[in-house]
Amino acid sequence: MTQTIVHRVQPGELDRAAEAMGAAFFDEVVSAWVIPDPALRKQILPDQLGGVVSKALERGEVLTAADFGAISVWLDREAGETEEEGLPDDFEIPPAFAEIARRGMLVSQLTEARHPTHTAHVYLSCMGVLPDHRGHGLGSALLRDKLGRADAGKTPVYLEASSTRNRALYLRHGFEPSGDPIRFPDGPEIYPMWREPR
């Protein structure tokens, strides 16, 4: 069995990471709920997720495998830390994007309201595999790499699984459910999960 090489994304690879994120999350349920129009989703998702990657390069790390066939975004969170998500008061949203912005902010608000603050931890913000690379164990390779280091540092890990299939993957890697699902109005539900270090 060939070992999958996990690569830590560098700042100069931001554009490539954003493109991989856009492709990996194009058919993900939360992305589809926030941006229902497939053509528009394909157009704007890489830019939106590029901001997530950029933030993680400053406050965590971004891992990839199989030449950007899979990607995961990890943020370091301190005890008591909360995220202040929002737009500047003078920011104007074009009317065509108002509903997308509203849904995106709602995702941030609902997930942040449930985010644990009782102890420092690593937050797996998102992990995705491009369609042509699915089913080859790349997600597990990314998890093994980061979770091994989290265990060595005695650091717990938190995430929200966006599907029952993803939830099953995380259960296999030692995560446990953390309360009720987070439900989006007329949309999907996601599953908060927590993992104590081994």
C-alpha cells in the first residue's frame, strides 16, 4: 500500500488552494444552500473559500494531498475565543448577492453560536476532496497527519460534519457527536463533533 504524502500549503500556493477548495466544495450541501445557482457557485466559490484559506495560513494551517486532490483547513482556537464575523458598516452588497450574503452570514452565526469555548483546541473548519479523487483515502490521510500531531500536543479537535457520510468518517477517526445537529432554515443540517486527544 502506497503512503499518501501530505503537504502543508504555503502562502504562495493560495490561488491553487482556493481553486481546489472551489472544486471540492462545489457539490457540498452547505455551499449549495448558500449559493443555490450552480453557475454562480462555480464562479464565486473559489474567491469565497480563498478567504478561508488565507485566514488559516495566518492562524493555523492548510493541508493537501495528491497534488491538491484533497484539502483541509485547520484553525487554532484559544479558550474563550469567539469569531467576530461581519461586514464593515459601509460595505454595500449588490442586490443580486444579498440573499447569498444573508445565508453565508447565517451559517457563520449558527456555527459560531455552537462553537466550544471551554478549552483551547484545533478547529477543522473544512475538508474536501475533489470528485475525481474521492474514495481513495485522501481525507483519512489528511486526518491522520493532523490528528497525530494534535494527539502529541494533547490538543482536542472540533468540527462540523456536513453529511452523514462525512460524520461516519470522523467517527472512525475518534470524533464523537457534540450535541444536536445545527439546522439551517429550509436547508441542510450539520453535525458538531469533538475529539479528545489520544
